[in-house]
Amino acid sequence: QTSLVSHNTILTLGHMAIALKDVQHTQPLILARFQQRLGDPPSPLDILIINQIGCMLISSLPQATYEEIIRLFTEIIINSTFPTNDNTNQSTTSSRQPIKYKQTSNAVINVLANVAANIQGTIELMNLLTSILELFVQLGLRAKDASEKSTKNALKVSNTAGSLGVLIPIIAVVMQRITVINDPSERVFRLFQRFWFYCVLYGFADPEGGLWPTEWHDCVRLIATKSPTLVSQSVSYVPLKAAMPLKPEQVTKEDNSALKSKLNTIFSSYLNAKAFIDRFGFEQSAYTLSVYYLETYRVRHSLVPSAFQCIFSYLEDPGLIRDKYGLWTLMAAVGRKCFDIYVDEMKNMPKGPKRNKNLEVQCQFFMVKRTHVRTEVREEAKCYLHSLLSQNAFPNLFCNPVIIETLMNIINILSYSLSEDNLHKVIAHHRVPDTNYTIQFIDTHEKRLELFNAFVDFGRMFTEQALMISQTLVKSCIQQYMFKLEQGKRNSDAVRQHKGLHVMWEYLSTYSKTVDANSGSGGSKLYYRTDFADYMISLSERNAAVGFVEGLVRNDYRTALKQVKDDMEHAIHNRMSSLDKFKSLQQRRRRMSIVAPVNDKGIALDFEERIAIFDSDFRNALFKLTAMLIHNIDHMDDNENEMTFTTMNSRPYGNDTPKENVLDRDMVHSLTWLPVKMFTTSVMEAAVDCWSWAIVGRPELELLIVEEIYKVWEKVISDRQGLYSIDKPEPSPLAPSEKEELKPRPPSVNPHRLFFKFIEERVYLCMHKADIEMEMLVDLLHKSLSLILENPRAPMTKHISAVGLRFRILYLALYLVQSDYLANGISKYLLREKVYHTAFDYFTVRHHCPTQSQNELRNDIRRLIRFFSLVHGEKKFCNDTNITADIDNVITNGNYIYDRSDSSSRTGAPTGWINSLAGGGGVVAGVGGQSTLSRKSAGSAKYTDKTQGTRLLSRDLLKKRNLLLTLLAYEIERLETFHNPLGRADLQIDQNIQSTYRNWKLYDMNGFSNKTWREYGRLAWSISTDLAISFYYAIPKDSLRSEIQQLVKSNPLQVRHIPDALSIFTVTSENDRQCETSIILTWASIDPVTALSYFASARLNQVANSYTIQFASRILCITKSEALILYIPQLVQAVRYDEMGFVRRLILALSEKSNLLAHQLIWNIRTNTYKNETTPDDEMKKKLEPIAQQIEINFTSDAKKFYERVFTYSDKLTKVSEIIKPYPKGNDRKQ
């Protein structure tokens, strides 16, 4: 009962202290009663008293009471720990004090943790943090003394250091609730200095030591994210020896050696560090390790950009720079370590706006520090900046609009220093616009000039790299910055006097001229748009659009937007109507040209002028729409359909990001979808400029814009435009028609080149920038490439004019497959399959002369060589079991089991999971093209060993790679022959570019055996029969051709849709003349020249029987009459070998199709009845005269009258020869 009364009394007093805290003297009196009762005598109520005191501490307390409680807790913790370690055998009065508080020490720790988690107020938190840190430092001092006295008792040493460790979680709780301590007081700064010293000394900061719980190490990391730096600009410099909490006599050589050893291990990769570390005393070693652990933990576990920037506090500190032991060198080494950690953390961080903003701020910071007054700091900042922008880090920062603006602003600020002589202005800090950073000028003019020139050189390098990644985006950034300057200051001097802008303009013009000067060896306006005139035209169009939008009244916005869209629709409609009229006019001209020649130059010029007007109207409307989109900013939660027009100079910065509204989405849709309705080179140039301008001007809409653009690409594929247009059959010069022009019909791929250039730039940016957009791009590549070769509506055109663009897309896709930006999985392997199949698809037809210009053909050859080099590097990926293991897991698991007999049938369509992933699209009946995975999965499904499946897959991919290299090598050689037939030195491709291609062709391909060529023939057949037939004609290897010929004869059903395969099928040897040729009657149509050859097939080493002649007759019977006129002599001569009468019936049938053809047949029949001028050919006369007579009989009455008139007149003409024949040749005959 007495215990219960005491318990309730203590609770009552505790509640009274909190409830009556505003009553004067209440809390001090209650605290005094608690102190009297605490531990006198020791009892379980002591813990309750400590808890009540902790509750008082959480509430508002007078400063004196707060200090008294902290003093009490400090006394309890210290006296309950260390006096017992001094001499355990003592039983004096002083030893009773720790016994008094022994049972309450753990309760005090718990109370402090509770207070740290619940106390309110920033000042209260900082006071508590200071008190706990002071307690930590006092414990550290006593722990060091205790450890020296108990060196022979490791357990006691561990216990003394552990008394510090229990406070670390409490400090972490407080640090978690406060902001980063950037400007500490001198007291707090010294406490943190000593805190990190003890963390290093007792191993709390080293997780590899294994002495302490992992929770303590985690708390140390958390404390590091909020701790101040161990060098302070507001605190006077104190030598490390004086700042050390330990006296020199307390430090042993073993302690210093242990710290030096650890430093040498950490900085083993920095050769300059060891010499300085060996000279370090204990204070330098401890300080360096403290800084190392603090800053590396800060960078690794803090996501704010300022975490790494703290390292410059050490680099800029005058005391560290002047330190004779070389501490600054070690601080620089710590900075390098921290930077490596920062880069790794950023790479592991999800690619998105948060990471991009972090990198953006960091890059701005490095640029500013690159202008520091101290050379050492400038060099370190330069190192960090170049490493951050390197190819292995984050090259996407080159195209960041904010960083480009910061670069130009810094150059402009540095230019002020060159004309400044006032010392006060020189040493002043000049703020960089739109940032929180300032720049201080160097005191001497020579150094300022040197720094300015160095930064200008860096700006040129930066611009060059940025243009290599994305020219359109960089130019849009510069143009947008110009608008911002003009509208911000409202005078032209802002642009005219801006030195940073001058540097950009200068390099843009120089870069354009340099590339254009070498256009004969690789530069091309079409692909790179480096012509400075185009850039200026685009700038003028943007200025006109901005002026149009700024001149609008608010009430006219929606009306103007509707008018702009209507103008674009009218331009599209007018262009299509004009094009239809021009085509109909061309057809009429072609018909009239038979009667009389027509000069169509004036008509064509007039049409081009009208088309140019329509394109210009569309471009102007497109730029106006983009300007309206950029200026449509909405910050309100309501009225999302309302347009809020904001000028360029009032655009928000920082977190005040405009919101996306319905009107934005509508304008973005029109901006992206309308240009493809025109899809011309001029319009797509404007569209790409406008897209980049919109992305720079409205960065919050970037994802929406690119998503719509990718949908537009899919629309182009479905509409079969550009690269995905259907191949038009070109007229054969061996079978001409009067209604057709004998000229190539290449698809219009120039707009598609510009379109893909934009997407290509987005890919290289998104590799380091956005995971979401990267997923969209990979999905787009899947839809852009096809898997099944035999699809009659294969997406890409096979015309040779599109070879460069095709392999440019394939290069990009294969580059992504080989990179680490795509995770290993089904999608990655399927994309590799599509790359191979789309490449093979180009070689399924026989290509003729290129239609490109010389520069375009040269660029296409370069792209083929680049793709060749990338495919050549596939060997290490094909042999990588780690890459193929994921696919093998899918192949060999229980979800995909196939019957081998089904997959091995060559007459069925391919089946399997990978074809279903590839999407719809049927195949030609009887064709069995299969992918690697679908073909190998059936064969490996019965293997339980995953290694066997992996080996089969790797081997098949390697075979495909070798086949593709062979095809590419022959195609490159063929195109080089057209490009440089005379072997001129000035037209040679750079040897560095084609070194891989030359070496492989010289050392690998020339060593192929006959067995290898036969294997390639079978592999090509298994991939696609069209590929095998094209392979047969492309490479003149006897072993290859004999293998393919055997496959054709064994499986004619699979190639009967290929006209060129018939020649292979009908070629025979002495031992193979009885080949079954009835299938020839169902073969695809061939050209008339080949058909005529089958009438004399016996003499051409071909199969000759009734089937071949019937097939040839059918082909010639359906050929146009005007085409057959060229081959009438051969057709008439074929009667000589016509033992079955097929040719006779063919001639009679053809004579009924056209009177002109009938007349020519009769004329040639009469001619071929004579061996020479006087000797008749009785054999031919016997066969041909009945045919001529039958043709005459088949004439209608009108046709016969016309025939008689024509031949009567021709007989009169030929009679002249008979009249002059008796006269000898020479003057007598002339007279």
C-alpha cells in the first residue's frame, strides 16, 4: 500500500508540473522533491521519477530548470558508468554515488530518446542537441581515460566506448527533426568537430569494424546528412592541435599508426596522398578521417544538391590551403572520393525530374566555382565539371536549357571584369541571374583576361558537344534565351551587348561553315541542318510568331487559335488539290506527247511555286501555334479551359511550375499531328524546330509533347508514308510502255530522315534523363521494326534510296540492345531479333543502281559501315551466357512446351511465344521464316539442362551475325563501286571509319571454306527463302549457289512466289534433266526476256519440256503489246524449235491483241523465210507462212483493209531495191 501511495504521489507531482507550468516556482519545487527522492534509497520508483522528469523536459521549462534537468541526467549517466571502471574494489563514499544511479542510467537514455522525439520548437531542439553533444564529448573524454587505465581488459574498453554509442541514436532523432546546420555557432561547431573525432576514434563511423550494432552506424550516416562541415567560415581558425579534445600525452603512437594505415588504404589510388599522410600527426589523421566519413556519408545518403557542395568549404578554407602538412591535398582527395560516390548515386537514382534538377543545380554550381579567385579551387571545379559532363556520366546536361543559359550568363559577367577598374566593383560579388550563386572577380586584369578566355574556350567546347547531341534543341535554347533578353529589358542592346550570346552565335556560324565546307566528305544539310542560313530563317519565323502572339488582345486568343488551325487545314487542302491537278495534267501531257511534243517546264515551275506558297503558309501557322502554346501559362486550379497569356520575361522559376490544362493538350495535339498530313521536307524542318522550341519553352509539357510525337510516328507507319511506304513497281527498260516514264520511283524519305533525327536525339538524351520516355522509345522501336520477313506488307520499304535511313534506325536499336540502358529480358532479345530480321529484309530483293546523290550515297555507305562495326561487336554479346540466361529460363520452363515436329516443318507458318509478342501479321502460305528464339525454343524445350538451351541460342545468334556481316560487306563494296568507280583519292571513305570492315573482309571473309558457304546458304533459307534467292545472285560462290539450288529443287513450293527463283529451279546438269517441272505452271510472273529464253531452254542448259514452254507462253500472252514489239524477231525465231506448236498458238493469240503487233509479226515472218537476200529458208518458210496466212485470215474487214494499205505502200518502198539491184554498186547505181 505504501508503494502504491508513493507511485501515485510521483505521478501526481509529474502531472502537476506539466499542468501548472505557468505557475511561478511550481516546476523548480517539484524537481527539487524528485531530486531528493531519486536514489535515496534506490528503488523501482526511481525509474518512474526519471520518466516524470522527462515529461517535464518535453513541456516548456524555464532555462534554469532545463539546465538543472540536463545537469542531473549528465551526472547520472557519467557517474553510473566511469567511476566503477576506475577501481571495482573500492567501497568508499564516492563509490556509492554510481550505485545510487546505476539502475536509472538506462531510464535516462530512454527518456532522452523520448524527449528528442517529442520536444517542440527549433530553439528547444538545438538546445537539446547541444546538451546531448556536450554529454557525448564528456563521455568521450572519460572513455579515453578509462581505456588507458584498462588496456589489459578489452571488455572494459568496449564498455566505456559503448557508453557513447547509446547516445548516437538520440542525436540521430534530433538531427532528423531539424534542417541542415549550415551556419553553426562556435559552440555547436566545436561540439560537432569533437563528435566526429570520437566517432573515428572509437569506430562508430567505420561499419567494417564490426564492433558496434549496425543501427548505430545507420544513425551516424543520418547525422552526417545534417551535420555542419568541419570547417566554418564564421568561426575563427584554430589550429587542429588546439582544437583536439585530447591532450598530446593521451595519444599513443599506435593510435596514430592505425589512423594512418586506414588513410593509406582509403586513398591508395591517389599517389600524391601517401607522402602527406606519412607526415601527418594524430590530429591531422583524425581530422582527415572525420572529414572523409562525414562528407562521404553526407553525399551517399543525402539527395539534396548541396550535399556534395559542402566539400568546397574545405577547398576554399584559407587555413587548410596554408596548412604545412598538406591537409588541402587530402581534402581534394576526399572531394574526388565524394564525387565518385555522387556520380554513382545519381546513376542509381531513377531517371526523372528530381534527378535532372539535382544534376542541373550541381552543374551550375561547378560552372560558378570554375571562376573562383583561387586557382586550386578552379582546377578542382573544372575536374568535377568535366567528369560530370563526360560520356560515362551525364552528357545529357549539354542540352539542358538552364545550364546553357547559365553558361552564357557567366561569360557575360566575366566580360564585365575586363573593362572594370574600380577596385570596389572588382572585389564585389556579382550574382548569376536566376541562381543563388555569385561570382567574385580576380584582382588583376591579366588574370581576369586569362580566366575569361579559358571560360570562353570551355563554352565553345560545351557548345560543340551539345550540337553533336541535339542541334535543334540547342538552337532552340539559344533562340529562347534571346527572346527572354529582348522581352526582359525591352531594348535591343540587351542582345547586342551580351557577350555570352556572342560566343554562342560565333560558334554556331563557325561550326556550320566548317561542316558545310566538308560536305563532300560527310557533311549534309539534310541530316544535320548545320546551314546557318536555315538557322536564321527559323529565328525570323519565331520572331514573327512571337510578335503575332504578343499583339493579340486577350479576347482574341481563342479566335486567333481557331484561325491558325484553319490556316493549317486550308494549306493542307490546297496543297493536295494542287498535287492532284498536277498529276492529272501530267497524265494528259503524256497522252498528248504521242501526237506532238509538249514543253512542261513552265507547268512544273508554276506547280513548284504554288507548293512552296502552301508550305510557307503552313510553316508560318505552325510557328504561330507554337508561340501560343509557349505563352499559354495557367497557375490556377480552376478554369482549366481558359488561356492565360504570359510574356516571356515573366515566366516563373523554381518550384512555381505552370500547370498543364486542356487547351495545352489541344494545341500540343495540333502541333504534332497536323505536320504529318503534309509530310514534306520543308514542313518537317519547321515541325522539328517547333517541337524543340515547345520543349524548351514549356519544359513541364515535355513528356506530353514527346508522347504525342511518338504516336505520330506510329501514325506514319500505319499510313505507309516515307520509310514505310509501299514499294512502287518500277518500269523495266526491257519491257517499256508508252504510258510509263522510264525513271526510278524512290519513296519520299527526306521528311522521315528529319523526323528520325529528332527521335534519335531524344534517345541519346533519354538514356541519361528519363526512364519513362526511354520505355516509350523502346516500345516505339518495337513497333518500327518487323520480325516476320515474309509478311507481304512488311513495314519498311526495300528501295535502295532508303538504305541509309533503315540502317540508321537499326544502328540505334542495336546500340540500345548492346547498352546497359535496357534491362535483360524478353523485350531486349525480341528487339535484337527484330534488328536482325529488318536488316535481312533489305537483302531479300535484288537492288540495282542507287538513286541518291553523291553526298547522300557517301553518307549511306558510312552508316552501313557503322552498322557493320556494331554488328561485328555482337560476338561478345552472342557468347555472353549471362545475357542469354534469362531467355533460357523462359524457354525451358514449363509454360512453353512445343512439339519439335511442328517447328521443323518448313511448310507451316511459324508459331511460338515470340511471334505472338511480335504482333499480328500473317505470312505467305508455304513460307517458314522463323526467328532465332521461336526456332530454337522448339528444339530446346525438351532439354532439362538450361546450359544446353543457352548454348544453342548463342550459337544461332552467332551464325546470324556472321551471315549479316557477309551481306553487309558485299553491299558496302557494291555501293562503293557506284560512289567511286575510278578509285579517286578524294572520294575515298576515311580509313579509320572502315578499319573494322576492311580487316574483317581481308582476314575473316576470305578464309571462308566451301562448307561455311553451304551453311550460310542453309541459314539464309531457314530465315527467309527470299533472302536465300537474293543471296544466290549477290555472291558468286559455287558452293553457295549449289546448296541454294538444291534447296530450291527440293522445296519449290516455298519459292514459287519469287520470279528470280525460277531460273535457279530450271537450271539443270547432265544428270538432272528429268526434273519434275509441273509446278512451274503456278510460278510467279517473270519478265518477257526470261520467258523467251525458255523457248530455247535446251540450248541454255535449262529444263526443256511442255511445262516450261506453256509457262513462257502464258507470261508472254499477258505482257503488254508495246513491250513485245522489241522481241518479235526472237519470238519468230522460236518457231524453229516449236515441236509442240505452243509458239505458233502464242503468235496467233498475240496478233489478235494489237494490229500493230500483228503487222510487225507478219513483216518479221516474211523476213525470216529467207536466209539472205536471195536464198529462201525452206524449213522456216514451211513453218512461218501458215502462221502469216492465219493472221491475215483472223483480221476483221477494217483491219484487213488497213493491213493491205500499209503493206502495199511498204511493198512499193521495198520494190525500189529490186529495181536498182541489176545496177552495180557505185556511181552507176547512183545515176
